[in-house]
Amino acid sequence: MTTPKPAPAADPVVAAPTYLADIRNFFRPEDVAHMGAKGIDLGTYDGVKKNALTIFAHTSPPNADMPPDAAGKWSANRSQTFKNWIVNGFPLGTAPVGTPPAGGAPTRLRKDVTALTDAEFALLAQAFNGVMARDSTAPDGYFVLAGQHGLPGSYCLHHENRFNPWHRVYLRAFEDALRSVPGCQDVTIPYWDISTPLPDRLQHPPFDQYVLPADPGATATPPVTGFFPYTTQRYSVAQITKNVTDFGVLTDITTSMAQSLWGAYNTNGYQDFSIQAHDGGHGSVGPTMGLQEVSAYDPVFWFFHCNIDRLWLSWQARASATDLAGFRTTLAGQDDSWLTTPFNTLPPYSTTADQTIATDITYDKLDLPAPAEAVMENLSGSIDAAHSFAIRSTDPVSVRVKGIDRLNIPGSFIVSLLADGEPVAKRFFFQLTNPRDCATCVKHGIVNIDFRLAQEQILDRKLSVRIDVPGHAGEIGTAFPLAQAGSPTVNARLLVGEA
């Protein structure tokens, strides 16, 4: 989010302003900080809405006493726009698509793995070989670093607000290890764009597999058996491509990228397509990637997660959320405690969640739409009754499988949506084999799975659900009893367009 300029007298009056498109840009970082010290939050939708009348009284010319500096004073037109927002019922609106990041100056450029020159790719292989050759107890060795994600560390944070911040720091820690290999000081982790088939470059040593040199479960708390000896495994390229489609990974990415609010993009809104896409990607690649305990040992993990981080940065650019001030404006109706002490920690790292929002890492390509396609959504779950809505025959149906008790399910699982007994869509949920041993899993024990489907796929048909738990070899197991999974329900609603 760029710092707004002082309001000129020629500010146009906006008759129907919204918070995301207009109002959030009225408050400079210094305004937010100044009033924050006085207990008034100007940095979020909820804070501005709560204090709207007070804000209007203190900023309206000619007797405005806020902002305190002359350069920040509001014009009469800006004040009228703010008044229109109040009179219209504080509409949240949708975010206009923003521009590339305005955060810290980029110091590291990450590229598509297929775009690396032969020399760059050879240097990357040298770095991987060097990290993999380190002793199994070396803190900057492959075994220890990969083990922070699942066994034996289990530090990773999934299905919660710190998911993307934690993995952003994790990628940097691994990248630093690669750069510590002599001669590899400029190496960065490339990304695998999962919308394309798994590149041939990642199907040869040292990127095709990893043989664990020690038992990752021996030092876990409690100890875990069954993963030693162990060599990482993947599906064929054709099967991976099919799985990506079957698990709706690309569909979920597209939907998540269009969301205006962080909660809808990440995991707390009615829809949570970004993390669903992540989970589906893990389940698509292979038995190892589908097992949280050992997924990071598969070298493809780093290229896959680099793409997840690229997509998050792309969403930040779209939503004008590439610095902390801009990011907080996308938290309407959401808890922001995870951005403040003591809830912002990302163990085992010293970096905190709020420090990851503005990043000095960039990518050779962000997923930004063409201007003609610059449309964002707001699936916050609330509807202003003062607005009218048009129901079209082409509007999709949002289906939620609600109330799944993940803690009773032994490992990652597949949720299939059935219409008249026939599967019409499925999603993969990524978790530990023993989720009750995971504090984050226990904290978020009841989960939902979301689908967006064409009306003809489900209308006038009986909807039901099936849960399957893959085995360690990747096969689909016997259907898991729904009663043991909390007896989840199926809820459908029509996604309508504003008239």
C-alpha cells in the first residue's frame, strides 16, 4: 500500500465510496501511528467504522484539528466522500487490483526453475548437493532443515494465519543454507509453477529423491516409527498433472487470488481456497509430499513452496498489501492478534509474522491480471440488505463440507463431494498421521472444505460426502466413517452478483 498524498482541493467527490477502494487510502501511516497511540485504530476497516463519526468531526474543514499537520489536512471533497461512506452504511467493497510490491528493496530474485540458464541450474545442483552432503546433525544440513517442517521438529504452522509467514521464513532459512555452500553465495530457490507439468529438471539427481540418513522419528516427542529406512517417493508426471486437476488446485488458486480480504484468501473467511490449493498440491505430487511428517525431505517441496510464496506475494500486490499498513486494511472482521507480541512468533525462528509482510525477495513473474481482468471479490459472508442482487443462471454454487473433526482422522485425507452418489469434486487435506500430537492441529480441530461448482453439477441432486485416508504408499484406503469425523454436513449457497 503506497503512502497517500495530501488531499488536493481538486479531490473528486466519490458518491458511492467503499473502504477497500477509497477510504483506506485516506489514512497515512503517520496518522495511523499517531491515533493508535491514543487508542483509536485507523488502520483497519473495523477501527475506521467504529470511529467514523469522530473521524468525520475532527477532519472536516474548515475547523479540522486532525491530522495535526497542514500537509495532511483533508479537502472538503475528501470529507464529503467520507460522509457519503458513512451515510451509505460503511460499505466494505472490493479491492482494486494493485501494483507490484512497494515493500523493501529486492535483494534476492527467484526465478521459474525452467527459466534458469544451464549455468544457474548447475550452480543450484551444486548447492543442493552441498547441503545434502552435510552431517545429519548439522544445523544447516538438509536432514535438520527438512526435519523442521515435519519429523522430528514439527514446527510448521498450517491452517492458520501464520501459515504463509512461517513458510516464507522457512524458505529463506533453507536458501541461506544453499548460499553457504562455497561458490553458491548468489543462489536463490527457483519455483515450480504448478499450473505446468513437473519439469524434467526436477526429475534427476539431486532433485528427484532423498534417502534419509537417520531416523527422523527417533527424537520426536512422542517418538514416531515407520519412517526409517525411508526414500522419498513421487507419482509419475502424468499422475501428478491429473491429481492437480482432480483436487481442484488451479481452480482454488484462481479463486483465492481474486479475494479482497486476507481471511478469504488465507483461512478464516467463508472460503479458504489458498490453503486448500496448498494442501491439494501436496497430495498431488506423491506419497511423500502427502505426508506431513516427511514432505519436506522430497526436494520438490522447496520448489513447490517457493511457488506458494510467489502466489502470496502476488495476492499482496493485487490487494495493495505489500507492507504492514496496507496488509492490515485487508483484515476486516478478522483477528489481528497474530501480528502482535506474543502471538506473532514463528518458532524456531526469531523473525515474527508482522516482519514477513514486507519482503526484500521478489520473483521474475508475479501472478497479476491484465487491466481488463482486474476484478477482486469480497466473500466475507456478510450481505448489506440495502443492496439488490442479481441471480444469474451462470452464477456458481458454493458448497461447504462443514464440521470435519480432523483430530480423529489418522493422517492426510481426501474429501469427495458426491451428487446422487457420484463424485463431482474432491479436495485433499494435509495433516500429521497423529494430529492430536500437534498443538496447531488441536487448536484448529474442526475444519471445513469448500467447493465452487457450476449449478448444473449439483442442482436437483442429493449431496453427500465421503472421506478417504490414503495409505503410506499413496493408495486410497477404505472410506473413513463419517460419524468418527464429526458427522460433517453439506451446505450450499448461491454466489450472486451485486445488481
